[in-house]
Amino acid sequence: MFAYILRRLGALIVILFGSSFLLYNLSAISTDPLADLRLSDAQNRDYLIQALTRELRLDLPPPLRYFIWLRGVLGVFVGNPNFGLTREQQPVVEAIVDAIPTTIRLVAVATIVAIVLGIALGITSALRQYSRFDYGMTFFAFLLFSLPIFWVAVLLKQYLAIDFNDFLVTAKISPPWIIGLSALTGFFWATIISGSRRRVLLIFSGVFIANSVFLSLVSATEWLSYPRLGPIAISIFSVGVAFGVTYLSVGLSDRNAVKSNLFMALIGTILYFPAQGLLDSNRPRVGILILLVALLISAVAVSFIFARIDRGPIIRTSIITSMLIGALILVDQMMQAWRPYVESDDVNYRPVATIGQSTIWLSDVSFWVRVLDFAMHLVLPTLALTLISFAGYVRFSRGTLLDVLNQDYIRTARAKGLTERTVIMRHAFRNTMIPLTTIMVADVAGIVGGAIITERVFAWQGMGTLFNKAINSFDLNLLMGVILFLSTLAILANLIADLLYSALDPRIRVGAGK
């Protein structure tokens, strides 16, 4: 395996610098940084042309300039990299380092949500093939797949920012909206669970009534104006998380796992009260760390108490449950900062932001108000990116799982008497992830390059904006710095995908037949 990795890295390095040579020369030949100066009427035009020619070494042919640039890049191996300066005389490395965190913050949540929801709904659609839910998801996925991102972004600005901010002034849900949202929710769950016509109608009616009552209570209590979960909601959600994680991981038939996770739900509810003091202290980051460590230690300890043998799966499910409960406590803490954030002069009851990465003039506020500000600026761009990429994962996961379910080993597993949950989660799902691995790894590497259109619509200063700036200003050093960074990510993504193949499928081993 080690020799295989070295061979792949060697080949990928050759590809990397071969492609950089072609891109550098093509970019140098196709651009003319002196074009504007030649048309200028300035008296010192000739001096400016000579100065820029000397600065960018335009008197040298592009291939020679490439090797001068490459010599600076190779300085990374001796601890002295030099990617050159931008047109504003800023080091290219600094410009890229400043843009990367912004892009990661923009696309990380969108990618994770798209992958999780897309695969989950795609698998559900495959298991309900030719059902109402399958037809609905197919239509919805193709619809989202065909929408241009800039149009989606503009719609989100109008309806989830401008109109929703107006709605938050009173936070009263009108009866037509209650009926419409309840009907949509009832239709969703009825199509997922499916069954006979009578069963579908019963599910739809039950969900419709429950959701109508819930939304009416939210409107009457003005919960949207003063949102908070509190210990009661935390305990209810924790129990739901415990059952859900147990079902997906080991199945509800494993009583030890059920007891362990339910006990973790109890511990999480108890830890909610001391966590309030820790998270409201002058060092909230330390409080977050202490809370997560306490939940992690509790999960491992509870697993050893309830599990006598085969502790591995139970420890895994308990840890996942504890981390999700910790996330609920942190979300509750952010909700408590809602009123101070909304009522601040800088926000002025318009919390859903349409442009920018943060309210930069927001000062002298608590840690949680600052975190909430970052989160509210992420809502629209994250949703726009999620809707577009989510559709692809739905289609790919559905098609892949349908192909896997027709294999002989799936029929054999069912003939042996294994439960449907075991067949799907232990046998089919793992093999479904093999082709999806390439898509996910390449997608993660590609989006770090920056969602150029999304960043432009929402005025974010990330890698996409940097790339666009380099092209428009004929900044060859900046352009090559961005391209080299993205090419390196793409190459590493391919290598990681190859390594993940062998981890997911035991049949794929380097030198396995020797």
C-alpha cells in the first residue's frame, strides 16, 4: 500500500506541474496587463508601461516566466515559498489564506447537509420505488437540478429575507399558512410511510392535525419572537435522537443499546442545567469543550455499564447520541441570544441577512450573539448551495441503491432470514457508498474553490471572488496561486477516493492477487 501511494503521488505531481505549465502559458498569452495603459492619455504613460513591464517581467517569454514562478513555488520544500505578489502588492499566499476560511464557512454546512439529506432521501426513495414518495422526490430532484443558482439566490433573498423579516415583526402565523404547511407536512410523511389508501389517509390526517396544533401554539405564544428549547424540549428531542440513532445503527431489537442511549438522553437533560453556567461564562469556548468532553465520557461509561459483550457498536451509538444532544444544548444557547441580537441597533429587527459575511459594525456583544450573527449570514447562501447539490445526491444514491438491491448477495442475505434493516444498513448501504465516494470527495474539493456565483450574489469574499478578481484584473500570480491550490485539492481528492475504496470494499486491495 505504501509503494502504491508513493507511485500515485509521483504521477499526480507530474500531472500537477504539467497542467500548471500549460495554464500559465495559456493565461500569459491570452491576457495583456498593458492594454489599459496603452489607451491611456496620461503624460507618464510610457513610464507606467515600463514600470509595469519591469514589475511583471513582461519582457521575458511566458515559458521562462513560468520557471521563474516555479522556482519560488518550489521554495515550499525549504520553508521559503514565494508565490509572488498580487497587483495590489499583497503576497499571494496571504490573499489565499484570508479567503479559504470564508469559503469553508460558506460551503461546509451546505455540503454536509446536502450529502446527509440527499443520501437519506435518495435511499428512502429507492426503498419506496414507484411509490408516491418516489415520484415526488424524482420530480423535486429534477426541478432543483435544472434551476440556475443565481435565480434561486434571488428568490431566497426576496421570500426568506425581505418577506420573512417583515413577518418576524409580529411573528403571527395566519390560518392559511397553518393549513398549507400542515397539509405539506402531512403529505410528506404519508408518502414516506406509504401503505394502503386507508393508512395513508390516517397518517395524513394525524400529521395534519398535530402540525396544525403545533403551529397554532407557536403563533399564540409568540415563540418565534422569543425562541428557546428549554429542558423539557431538550429531553423530548433527546429521547427521539436516542431511538433514531439506535434504529439506524444496531436496531431497536438490541435492548442494551436502547437502554444505553435512553440513559444518555437522561444524562444530557441533567447536564443542561450546569451547562447554562458554563456557556454563559466569560470563557464560553472552554464551556463548550467541557460540555462535549463530559458527554463523551458519559457515553463511554454508560456503554460499559449496559453492554457486557460486543461493546463496540453500543459505544458508537452512544457517542453519536451524546454529540447530537450536545448540539441541541448549543442550539438552545443560540436561541437565548435571539432577542439581544434582533433588538440591537445594528440588526433592527432584520435578522436574516442578504449580503456579507457578518455584521461587521456589530460590536461589544456577547459570544453567542456574535455566533448567531455568523449563523444568520450563512442561512441564505447555505440554503442556495444545498438545494442545488442536494438534488444530485438524491438521484445518484437512489440509482446506486436500486442497482445494489438487485445483486445476488442481497437476495442471499434475505434468504438467510436477516431483517430488512440489517440487509439495507449492513450490506446494501455500504456498497452503495462506493460509487458515491468519488462524487463526495470531488464535490468537497471542488466547492472549496469557491461558489463564484453564490459569493457574488451574497457579497462574500472567498476563493470564488478571488478567482474572479484574478481573471478580471489580469493578475497572473494570483490566478496561478488559486489554480495551483485547487489543482492540489483535486489531486488529493482522487487519492483519498482511491484509499476509501479499499476501506469500503474488502475486495479492492492493492496487490490482492499477488
